[in-house]
Amino acid sequence: MATQDAPTPPTASAPDAVDRNRMSRGLTLLFAVANLYWAQPLLDFIGRDLHTSTTLADWLVTATQIGYAAGALLLVPLGDVLDRRQFILEMML
């Protein structure tokens, strides 16, 4: 009885494996923008898990979007004025 060899998994050095594991710029942009909105269709589940109403769970998405807008309006312009390396270090702390 002949046995078939199982296909070998691609190694990290194979170009196909590296390309397959990388995200394109477009996909990265999609994930960055959509991240703000992905919770909206899940608000019923979130409200149930937190034992609260869907209306109150709506504030989760609202607070996230307000925080994003505040960061874009207040923090991003500081990157043009301050030393970026120091600014990023302070933000991370």
C-alpha cells in the first residue's frame, strides 16, 4: 500500500509564508477605522453581558468615538510642535 506524503507547511523563510502573514496597507486602514464601529452591532450582547440596557451600552460606543475625536483634535497637533520621541514616550507612560 502506497502512502502519500503530507504536504509540508511553509517555513518562515519562504516568500509565500511571509506575504500571506502580512497585512496590506488598505487592510490596516480598514481595521484602524472600523475598530471604532465594530461594537455597534454587538450592543445587545454587550448590554446583556454587562446586565444593563442597550441604551446604556450605547454610551460605550459614544465614549469611544468622543475619546478618538479628542485625541485627534488635541494630541495629534502636538506631534508637530513637540519632540515626537519624547512625546510618544510620555504618552506611553
